[in-house]
Amino acid sequence: MTTENGTDRATRIEDRLAKPMFALAVLFLMLLAAAIHLNRESEERFTEALPGRIVLGAMLALWPFFLAEGVTRFFFAPRGRRNWKTLTVLLAVGLFPPLRMAAHSRTRPGRMWLPGMGWRETDFDLSKELERFFSTPMVCMALLILPILAVEYFWADAVEQYAMLRAVLGISLSVIWIAFTVEFVIRCSAAEKKIGYAMEHWVDLAVVLLPALEFMPFLRVLRATRVMRLKTILRMAKYYRLYGLAGKGWQGLVVLDLIQRWFSRSPEARVSRLRGHLETKLEEIREIECEVDYYRRKIAEAEAKLESTEDEPG
């Protein structure tokens, strides 16, 4: 009875926290996008300006909510669910709170909460629903990169001169990054094999991760310490256009992602891609079967040799 009551209490807590924690995770992601943009525009630490201090303060104010909610979910979960995997998820959300958007239930194994869907089984049907749901919006988001690239290429002097134009471009890039991050986090969490999904969609993963190279908060902190002439080292890093490389590489990957999404929209393209995957899997199966047969023959030969040795007269 105690266990059942504890499970019911944990379930009620999850139900109450699902919607507000999802909203807080999206809000934290928006603040992180703003921090990346402000950091890109600032020559020094972005926290030296008032907008940067406000954004950082808001992020720090939200962080304890994710930590407290994670600890609460851990201790109110059934004892059988309190394991190293749960702790790993708790640590991951603590390091990157937007991952909370797609957190799995601690009392409903194999389920995750999504807006408008509620608690859903993370199966093939959900993966296909999410693929259809994100298909058109993500193509539209990726299309936004084309006018941005055109403005940056043909009106580079105007972008350098007008702060308002830079702000519009920065906000547009932030919206694109937020959309890609939300899609990747949710679809990866709903996938049966998360590592396999990340490897298959490596372009999306790179689109999500590359802007973090421009942020580089750890280098910003170290620069403030002025240890081992880090200021000179950082100037050299900027001299080699590390920030620019990350930014342009990110935009190029968005274009590549757009091309992939566009050409995989038709049923014919999907069938062709799936047939390619099927052929690859069948080839892997054939290779495994050949390897199994090889070792079976080796085992049979070894057993036969052992029997012949035992049958020889002493």
C-alpha cells in the first residue's frame, strides 16, 4: 500500500509539473539563444552590458527550478526507478536545462509528455507523428537562412554599419536555432535508439551544437582571470576567426539540412531512402550470419579434433 501511495503521489507530481517545466525549459532555451547572440555581438564579456547581465541573471534564476524538480522526481519515483540512468538524466538536465522538454516519466516507463498530446508512448507511431508535425515548420525555418545569407553577402557594409539590421539578423538566427534545438531534443528523446538517431541526423546535431562554440563561456570566465596571458591567447583565437568559422559553418549546415529535408519530402524519395537503409541492414545481417557460420565451423573442427585425440590409444 505504501509503495502504491508513493507511486500515485509521484504520478500526481509529474502531472502537475509537466506543463510548467516544459514552458520553463523553452524559456531557458530562449534566454540561452539571447546570450549566444549578445556574446557574438560583444567584443568583451557580454555580461559587462546591462542586457547581458539581465539574460544571465534570468538563466541563473531559472536553474534552481530544474535542479529542484529533478531531485524531487528522483526521490518520489519508485525505488526500482532510482538508478544510475536516472541520475545521468538528472545531471544532463542540470547541465543543459532545455533537455527537460523531453524528459521521460519516472512512474510511466517508456512515456514522455508533449504539449497537446499529453503522456505518449515513445514508440514508432510517436516518432512518425513527430516527423510529420515538424516537417513543414522546419523546412520553413531552414528557408529563413537563405535571405539571411543574401543580406550578409550583398549588404555586408550595411550590416556592419547599422545595429538594427544586425539585431534583426541575430534574432532571426536565434529563432532558427531555437526551432532546430526543440525539434532535435524532442525527436531524439522519442526515438527508440537515441544514439542511432543522433548519428543518423548528425547535421541537425551539429546545427544545435555549433553556436555553443561562439558562446564559449568557459573561455570568457578564464579571460577574466588573466591567467597565463589568456587574453593574448583569446585574441589569437579570434584572429584565426574561430567565432566566424563556427557561425558560417552553422549557416552552411542549415542550408545542407534544408536540402536534405526538401529532397526527402516526396514519397518516392522516402521509399528510395528506406530501401537503401533496408539493403544496408540486410547486408549487415548477411555478414553476421557468415561470421556465425565461420565460428560454428571452427567450434565443430575443434570438437572433432578433441574427440579424435581422446579416441587414440594411450
